[in-house]
Amino acid sequence: MKVSAIITLKKDVLDPQGKVIHQALDGMGFENISEIRQGKYFEIDVNENDPNKAKAVVEEMCKKLLANLVIENFKIIETQ
Amino acid sequence: MKVSAIITLKKDVLDPQGKVIHQALDGMGFENISEIRQGKYFEIDVNENDPNKAKAVVEEMCKKLLANLVIENFKIIETQ
């Protein structure tokens, strides 16, 4: 089954990339934006039919490789 | 309100970054993965209280700047 992981910077961590995108959109006429933050997204196809086990595997991946837990949070979503 | 946009490569487009992550995870002992695809994630705080209007604004942003529609798909999710 497919499981998705969304990794975002923690609230207090500066996001220069998001700021640049904000400025670019501002310059294009999108003026009513308060903030943009960029994150990473992974769609992982795990050979596992039990949703809870699949999520547990992805959680371990996030902890060990995908996310830097010092500055990032992760969220796991069931896709299928 | 906050709206999120998830941008992923289309199915037929190669994802070398995802492949490398797959190999890395494989080497770390996560062996039951069929595929990993990486995407981008944006959390956009729009000054707009109507969810439909906020989503429409974010959709336009995706079309004009955030996504490359030739090779990428986007999905818009209401966060708050």
C-alpha cells in the first residue's frame, strides 16, 4: 500500500526558500498571502497490506533518514 | 486560512531523487519498499476566509509558478 510522508520545518525555524517564493508570488500579483512554508513530500509504496504496519515502517524511515528531527516535523498520511 | 499544495511528478516521469532515496533505505535494511517518489509540499497561509476562494487562489499559484504542468501534477488540500 501507498503511504505518504510530509516533512515540514518546525515553526521557529526560518524558511528562506518559502520567503523567496512568497516574494515571487507577491511580485506576480498574489498579494493576500501571509506566509508560505515549503516542505518535502514522499510517496512510499510499501509491500505491506496492514495500514498500521505500513505506517510504522514509514515512521521509522522518517526518523532514521527522511526527516531531520532537530529542525523538522513529519506527518504520515495513508494514501491508498 | 491555510491551504496546502502537494506537487508530484507525473507517473511516466523518471524520479532519480526518489530512486536514490530508495537505494539508501534499501541499504539501511528497509527492504520491502516497491517505490519511492519525491514531491514538493507548500503550506500557504492566505488572507481569505472562504475555503473555496482560498483554494482557487492556491490553484492559480500552482498553475503559474509552483508546478511545472508539463511534468508535474498538483493537489490542493485544506489544512485549517
